[in-house]
Amino acid sequence: MQKILASHSASKVPRIAFYSHDTMGLGHIRRNMLLAQSVLQAYPNAEVLLLSGVRESGAYKLPKGADSVTIPTYFKTAQGEYIPRSLGTETQRLVKIRRQTIHAALDAFEPDIFIVDNVPRGAMNELDSILPVLTNRGTHIVLGLRDIIDEPPVVLQQWKKLQNLEIIRLYFSSLWVYGDPNLFDFAKEYNLASDIADKLNYVGYLDQKRREEHHGPNNYDIEIEQPYVLCVMGGGQDGFQLAKAFMQAELPKNHQGLLITGALMPEAQCEELHAMNQQRPDIHVLDFVTEPLKLLQNAERVISMGGYNTTTEILSFNKRALIVPRITPRKEQWIRASRLAEMGVIDCIHPNDLTPQALTHWLQKNNSTINARDTLNFNGLDNVVNQIRHILLK
């Protein structure tokens, strides 16, 4: 990427902060880290602060100019409720710790641009106290949104309950959708009012191939022969059924299998999978890989859950993939996967239809899929940098 010479001010170093609440999986922090890397390519003198709600974020290598604040972690239940992941059982105490930590960090950092991932008020409204402070200082606050949040009626009800639209009107100058309206027209599907829609830009999907330029050393030491089938489930906290079905599926002739359980899969489930692995020498099992892109790039086929990051990685590398999306607590993954399947980009099955036999059947099929780049915009990283350039030039 060509470096952009900022005229922000010779004496003023651009400061950009990213926030991700990180209550389920690793997608939010990985998305923000990729954006941060692209920003620092364009603005090598910038200072970038990432606020993350998942302790595994410390395993990722950050580019020069970036650092992170990791706040104690929530666990999101199947009912969509937030509870402490490890720090005791008092949710309100954790709310207080997180809110005060975030406020102190952003108050001291004084960002020019603050990019909030997905949740306008933060998890449990933990951004409520800092948003007016930053607005009064002239910080340009951005809401970064994945392509799909959930079914439209659910989103409209939830945003009304949380007063998200009022918060957006008061404090957010821009909305960036990391997607393409050809797949899901965010403003239309969610019936956004004109004043909100006027703030919205479809920047495009984030090209995961660009992440190759920045990844650190691998944290695995296996040698796997090609061809192989890769099975991934993001953070893994609700991926056990898919992992178990993969361990029981029949692989294509002369293929090996590689299963990555994810850092958030419960320990007892990981142990069960490793026990099953004793009977499957043709499958390798890894618990956590900080940067799985090499493994995905070299895979013959991919079976995965349907989170935003995992899906865009599959699409970025044009992989033959079967996606088995989660359907609780949100339908976001099912909407994305089923629409991509209708476009002929990937295959998908409903999780209620997940069996070892279903995976075996797909693995024996030889049908081809189309390249997502032929139909969807994957220039999100460049477009975000351009948006930042315009903001800093103001």
C-alpha cells in the first residue's frame, strides 16, 4: 500500500483508538487489529491504541506504533447475557471495572479518531461516560459495523431498547459497514432513518490476504502433508458439535484433516476431542493458532462456522468451503452463509442438519464455486484508510 503523507499537522501525531467488546469469539479484535495494521502502513508515525475485551489478544503480534489495553473478559451466554468469564461472579463489579478502565485509557490517550466495533454504547453501556467527553474534545467517533448484525426485526427492537439510534445521533460522526450492499443492504434492511443513513459508508469487505504481510511466527509445530481439509470454528466456545462431527467424518482419499478447536472452547470438550483423536491418526488437532491464515491458504477444503472474520478469510483466499453457522444467540451467521450459498460462493448447511454423514457427503462432492471477488467489494482496508485521511485533513 502506498504511504499517505498526512497534512494532519507536522507537530501533531495522529492518534487513533479502536474498541472491541469481545464477548463471543475473536472476530472483533482480529478485525480491529487488521484495520490498525493498515492504518499504520499508511501513517507510520501514528499512535494506535486497541482496547480489547479478550485476554487472548495478547498473543497477537502488534505492529510498531500500536499497543493494547486488555480489559477483564465477559462471557456471552446462549441467551445473550453477559457474565464474567473468569473474574468472580459479580457482573456489576465487572461492569464497573471495565467502564472505569476504558474511560481512564481514552481520557489519557485523547484520540483524534475513535473507532467502536459493532456496539455503539459498548458492552453493558460501558462507553456511556467517555463518549460525551471525547465528543466535547472534537474526537471523530466512528461506528464500525460488520455486514450483518442479526435479523432486521431483532436488530430494530434491540437498538430501540438500547437507545442506539439516539447515541449515534449524539456522538457518532460516521458509520462504516465492512460489507457490500449487493449481499446485504444495511441501510435498507434495517430501515435506517435518513439522518442515520447519511452517516453510513459501505467501505467493503476487509481483504484478509493483506494480513499475511503482518503475521508473527506460528505457534504450532506440526508438519501436515497436503492435501488436507481444515476445520475451524473461530474462538470455539460453541464449536464442539462441529468439531465432533468432523472427527467422525470420512475424509477424501489420501487427504489428512486439521482441526483447530479455538482458544475459547471449554477444556473438557477439548479433552474429549483429543481422546477421539487417538482413533484418528489422519487428523491433527490444535487448540489455538494465533494466525491460521497459512493453514487456511494451503488447505484443499475448509469446513467452518460462519463468523465474519472466518468467512472473509475463506472468501479472500477463494477456498472451497462448507459453512455451518451458529443460529444462537443471533441469526447473523445463518443470514450471511445462506446468502453467500445462494450466490454460489460457498456451500452451507443448517446446524440442525449437521452430522458426520453430512460432512462426509460434502467432502466427496466435486462441485465448484465462484470467486467472491467477482461479485463483492473487497477494498475495505484501502477505503477505511481513505476515510481516515479525509477526517484528519479536516
